[in-house]
Amino acid sequence: MNSILNLKRFYAITLALVLGVMSGSCETDELEDPSIENVNNELALTVSEENLELEERFMGNELGFTWSTGTNRGTGAAIMYTLEIDLAGSDFSDPLITLVEGEKNRYLASIDHGTLNHRLLNSGLDAGKVYDLEARLTAEVADPAVEDQVSKKAFSVATYKPVSSKLFIVGDASPNGWDISNATKLTAANQRGVFIYEGKLTEGNFKFAVSQDDCFCQDFYTKDADDDNKIVYNEGGSGEDIQWAVTEEGNYRLRVDLLNKTIEITPVEDAPFDRLWIVGDATKSGWDINNPAAFERSEEDPFVFTYEGNFNPGSFKILAGETGDFCGEWYRPLENGQAPVDGSVEQRAGCEPDYNWTVTEETAGRYRVSLNTGNNTIKFTPVDLYIVGDGSPSDWDINTPMALTYDSGDFVFNGELGGINPTGEFKFSKSVGDWCNGEWIVSAENGQAVTNPEHITAIGCVGPDNKWKLQEGDAGSYEIRINLDTDNMTITKL
């Protein structure tokens, strides 16, 4: 988060310098805003970091560029900017990256570290090396009598090799022994580079492979010689083949963090159930006992299950064990008609007493439900959605952003976009007060047109930090409807 604040300070200071230069020009004494096009200013490009070492742990951090307006020689003609990145000393005939292409009224740009690394590697550069790069800013004036202006800025970038998106446990302590082609796959957590295994381990050894390729020459993660809680990356099977040893058969939980190169090994008790479902006409499951919506089991605590969804007026209860049996295992409230509030639950099999939670018109909304099967308690947390960004009424205030209205399963924004910045950006948050806490609803591509509703879910600061971007003429009144259950979004200009 500090890097985000530093980048914002960088933008603010640079923009202040741009405005200061303009106000000091004898030909532009009346100009106060760099969007005014009758300008006479030397084109100058600035980069936020001149020696950048990329790390996957901080892939959401951003490299920023800002620039002054350049000049149109008093013609009043628009100035269009193009910003490209290439290897130092190149002629930019085929640049590695084009960040801005032919845009006017644009004086800053940024690229997150993860995207920068990905695009550099996709352009043919190698991981784990330092490259001298150059950014070139070209200012093209709409009046052909005014020649193009160019400003360049040199900087260096150290690339990294992204960690594997898959991980497998192999060894005589693991479920499938040393047969790599049938190695057990770990579960990817909601945190980049983190994988979870929970299950039985027998006496023996184990380590981790990045694929099921039946070759011990592939990449492995093994134990650090000096610390059982740290892992070592052995590329191509290189390095010391030090394995973890299991001395007592039992159920274990393994949490492997490839970015921080750590492992947590924890013996676990058996939870009473390994699956839960929500059933009832208050939920999207309806009373379909055969295909209800499932809870998600916690990666941190096998006794805790979480479900998030829209709750309409109606009733519901929680099924455990197996589906298809209304007289099977259930978690129910202690009283029939209980409101969706925190409290205790009762677990029992059978059809009676058939106690249910009841949702009314007043309590309808979206909730995150957390059921602890270890102590039989339940927690209901209302879920809201907020709009954030300088293209929205909230600006970049994460502490008191504007909340969307809940309407029969939809979160609805009705208001002005572009009132603060007519070419600003916006995205949607499920939480307030912390950029890195919770989930975001972001555009499928960064800088996406405001009329394009394609979107994805991003976790905290892990990213990607995509945003919708208003273009010139987009500002105005909009209705945006987002249904998190159906994953449907509509954007309508009013």
C-alpha cells in the first residue's frame, strides 16, 4: 500500500510541476489546467523508478510515468501522446510495450509490476535478468505545421520467473508415492503462490513437483537445510534433494507459500463433515435437495465453512453430509423462524423438528455466512458493494466510498460518472477502509470502456488492478446493475 501512496504522491508532485511550468510561461499566463490545448511547454517525461527490481510478491505495485504538455506553438491544435517502452538504444520500430497510443488530455500512465514482467517475458526477454530500457514519449500536434516532439527516459528493470500455477506432492509419505504422473495436486488458495494440502500422510518422505511430468529432472520445491519451515526452489531438479520426513502417520494440513518460500505443517483433527450446502427458497438453491449451492471449506480451519449469496424473502437451512435426503444431516437454528443473525446452531439428523432461518423483506440482502462445525456457531455478515475512483462520486476515498443500493439481488448505482474527472477511472469494492482487504469487482481489461460490462473478481492488492476508464464525452448519468450471484453486469447511460 505504501508503494501506491508513493506513486500517487509522484503523480501529484509531477502534475504540480507541470502546472507551475505552464503558469510561468509568458505565452500561457492564463492557463491553469493542462487539458487546455493552446500550450507552449517543453515536453519532458518522468518515471517513478529508474532502477526497478520486480518481485512477484509485489506484483500489484505500479511503475508510473508523467509528462508535461509539450507545445502546439500557439495554434490551439490538440496534442496527442504516445508512450512506448523498448530496449535502450533501439529505434522503437517494434517496441516491447505501448502504454499510451494517440491520446489527448493524458499526462500520466502506469503499469503494475506483474503486467510489466509478463509483457517483457512475452516479448522475448529472459526471467532473472536486468535490462536497460527506455521510455519514449511522442507528442503529435493535430496541426501538421507543428513538428512532433519527443522525450525519452532511461530506466532499468530486473525481471523474475513467475512461480508455478500448480503444485503436486510426491513421495512415499504422500497418497500416490513416488509416481509423479499420479502425484496429488494441492489446492490453489485465494492468495497468489499459496497452495494447500489437507489429508493423510504416512511415515516416509515428501517434496513438491510443479507438474505431473514423469521426470525427476523437472522443477521441485524441497526443504531448506537449515529450516524445516522454509522451502528451496530447485529448478530442473538442481540443488540438494532434502525432503520433509513424516514420522507419525495421520491427517495433516500443508500450506506452501511459493512467493515467500515457506511451509506450514499442521496435524489436524477430523471435522464432522467435509461438505455443507445451503437449501431453501430464500437462496438460489431453492428446495432442490439434489443440487444445492455448496459452502466453501476454509483453507485455514477445516471446521469452518463459508457461503456468500443473495438472500430473498423466504426460509433456508444447511445440509451436511450427503445430498438427496430431506431426513439426512442438517444444521438448523435453535428456534424456527430465526432471523439471519449471529448465534448458535444445532446439528442433528432427521426430518423433525424442521427449524429454518427466515428472511423477510427487511432482512433481504447479500450475506456472507460462516458456520463453525467445531463449536456449532454461525455468523451472518452483510455484504455491500461500493464504487471507487476519480471517475465516480467517491473519488479515491476508500474510507467513505459511495455504497450501491441493493435491489432484489442486484447492486445498483444510479448517479454521475465523470463529475470529478471526465476521463477518470472506477472499480467496485466489497469493503471499506483498506485497499488490500477483501474482494474487488474490476474490469476484464485495464482502461476498459465504460460501456463494456465484462468484469472479473480480484483479491485485495494481489490484483489485477483493472479499472473502467471514461473517455472524452463519456461523462454523464448512468445506471449500473451488478448481480454477484449470476455474475451479470449491465451499464446504461441515462
